[in-house]
Amino acid sequence: MTSITPNKMADNDMSFRQRAVIEFLVKEEIPAAEIHQRLHCAYGSVCMGGSSVRRWVKHFKDGNTSIQDQPRSGRPRTASTECNKKRVDEIIQDNMRVTVDTIARTLGLDHNAVQEMIESLGYRKVCARWVPHLLTEDHKGAKSHHLRTAAEIST
């Protein structure tokens, strides 16, 4: 089962609201281009695209009344489970130089799914080694010590 992040819920809520506006404006017989223009004025950068507006206008003109987004075909996302994230984290902790492809082959998962899990765990690849994106105070202290040592050497 996939979890929905707060940002995803906000996006879904915004789309739901815009679909309701589109339904109303279709009943007012407003053309799709004008509906998109009005949505853009009202919602700015979070306005749905023109092609989506046209698709929803057609949806409502065809007599459909649901403003719920229909389930899409295809396989649901199942790779990014908490169990898989934990396994990815364990593999990285065991070998900080492991590649995304190796993790994907080991777990039998898609490369992109593994990459997303690694990013969600907060890792970044630095000099062919996975490191946590946020440094602890100990790491920060060690970093400044290495900088002083390098500066002393160069003088």
C-alpha cells in the first residue's frame, strides 16, 4: 500500500476544487480556453494545464457528472513500501559504495523505485559513496577539522 504525502493530498484537493469549477463553468457554457484562463487567474501556478481543462470540459459535456478522478489503468505502485525502504537502508548501511542497480537487482525492484526510496531516505551519492544528506554535529566538527588541517598544510 502506498502512502499519500501531505503535498500529494494538497495537490489532489486543489485538482478536485478546480474540477468543480470546471463543471460549473461548463454548465454556464463557457469555452474551455476561457475556463483555463479563469482558473489560471484564480489559482496561478497551481492551475491545471490547458489539456487537462479541455479533457474535463469534454468529460462534463459528455454528460458525466463525477468530479472524482477515475482510477488509471496499469499496475499500482507497490515497490515503495516501508519494508523495502528498510531493506534499501540496510543495504546502503552495509556498503556505502553500493550502486542503485545493485540494490535494484538484489531486491528485484525497478531502478526508478529504488532511486525514489534512496532519495526519500535522505541519501545522496558523494564520491561514489552514499551519505546522509544532513550532517550531524560530529560530522560538522570533523569537516571543519579537515579544513583546518588542509589549510595548515597549504601554508
